[in-house]
Amino acid sequence: MKGTVLYGPRDVRFEEREAPRLIKPTDAIIKITAACVCGSDLWPYRGISPVTQPVSMGHEYCGIVEEVGSAVKAVKPGQFVIGSFFASDNTCPNCQAGYQSSCLQRELVGGAQAPLLRVPLADGTLVATPEVPRDDLIPSLLTLSDVMGTGWFAADAANVKPGKTVVIVGDGAVGLLGVLSARQMGAGRIIAMSRHEARQKLARDFGATDIVPGRGDEGVARIKELTGGLGADSVLECVGTQESMMQAVRSTRPGGYVGYVGVPHGVQLKGDELFFTHVRLHGGPAPVRRYLPELIKLVWNGKINPGKVFDLTLPLDQVAEGYRAMDERRAIKALLRP
């Protein structure tokens, strides 16, 4: 079997590797229907996160169950399933509290940019759709494996409520789907921070009422201007840099919420500054599994179409071009089909 392997900065190869097999009785093997390149994949691709040995890439996936271990009861061969980037048992105290990405047995799911994938803890990780979906639903269902679930968690963590003002910092796929999530949750005003025309247009399509192209102090000043000097009720931080986090905190009104889901790189918060903001922070790796049943229903019933974030579709063997296009910001998100 061929799959995607990252050897080092900007060195992505689609090459022979061992096909996955059942290792534990709780495993399942999935035939991938669609995978994609994630914005977080660009951190090691750019050399910002070090790569010390070849790594099988891909953690967003959906497809048909091929084989299950003897202990798997919740899914069966032939079903179309979606799972999170963290495998979870969905029964431990953390899972029961809704934080499956902090499951006591959690395992990172990797290697999804390939024809086949092994998913550990299949009963707790995978959710089947009502039936095998139409092909036009595949892109939207794929987003539920990560970026839509992560955008939804950002909005949930930021306590987005009907009629409130929401700011989204970041115009990648997660930020754009944070816009969609905020709209679905009934936000009254949704301010997307973006300086890229194509992404601004998609943000509008997803429900943004305002666009702010400024960053840093300039961006914060514009948010304050738009909110009568107060700041937003809820801010979604969807990047993971020092600038984006401080922009989020400083754009939030006292008593407001920041939901942060950008994988942090070099982020440091000064206690004395945070102390006097009265801003509430919550975030981390999204518990995608918590939201999968609800989000599948929304996609299945045509209520949301998050698959619009994919603006490049490639055959799996051209995965390196998907990385290049996203790295060069020629694409928001690259969809891969085996």
C-alpha cells in the first residue's frame, strides 16, 4: 500500500508503506473514501515543529469499515463512518464529561492520507452515518472529523449565544467553520478577521456580518470601534500564534469568553495582563467525538455545508501538491480522494 510520509521540511512523499492491520480486538480497519491536508500539518511541513524521523501523515478521515476486531460491537463492515483525530473509549470519566480528546486511553490517529487506516478504540471513536452517503455529502462529512468539529468547539468554548457579538481570529478552514458555527448557534454579529479576498467571501457565505483585515493592535482597535469600545462577547482563536492569542484576548470585553483551538506555537500569557482583563479562556484539542452525532445530523439534513472550505481536490497520489498549495495560500484546504 502507498501512503503519505513526511520526511522533513517540505519533503512529502507518497510511497510504499506497510498496510494497516488489526492489532487489538478493539481496532477497526477503514477503507478511506476521502482524506485531506490539515492546517496543523503545515507546522511540521514548514519545519516549525521538528520532524526527527519519517512520519505517516493524515488525521482527518471518513470511509467504509472493512474489518473489525472481535471486541468491536458499535460498527460493522460496510458502514460509512467518521472518527476523530484522537481515538477514545467514550466511557472514561473525561469522555463522559464531554472531553474525549482527553480520554484516559486516548491515542492519536495518524496515517489517514492513504487508502486504508487503522482506528483504535473503534466503538468509542467511530460514528456511522444513517446509510452510505451520496458523493456530494462526502466533503462536508469529512470536515466533521476535525475542522468543523474544532470550529464548533471554539464557538462552544467561547460561549456563543443567540444575539451576541462574536469575533473569529484566523481565516483558515477552522476559523471559517468557526464563522459557520457561530451563525448556527444564533450569534447576532459575526466579525471575521481576514485579509484574503477569497476567504473573506467564504466567511460572508458562512454568515459573517463584518470583515476586519487588520491584525495586532490595528485589528484590536477596529474591533473596539465596531463594538462601541467594549470588545466582543465571544472570540474564537483559530491560529495558535502569540499575536493571534493576544489579539483574541484584547478583542474580548470584560466578562467575555475566548475559545482557543489553534495549536499553540510560542504562545505565552502574562499573568498580570490577563488578571485585569476579566476574560475567560477555554480551549485545547477539540473533543470532536462529542459533537459528531449532532453535526452528522446537520449535514445529513442539509442544514450546514462545511465542505465548501475545500477549494482544491486532488487524487491521493498528488498529496504533495496539496501541501504546497496550502503552504503558499493558493488553497484554503485540499481534499484527497484515493
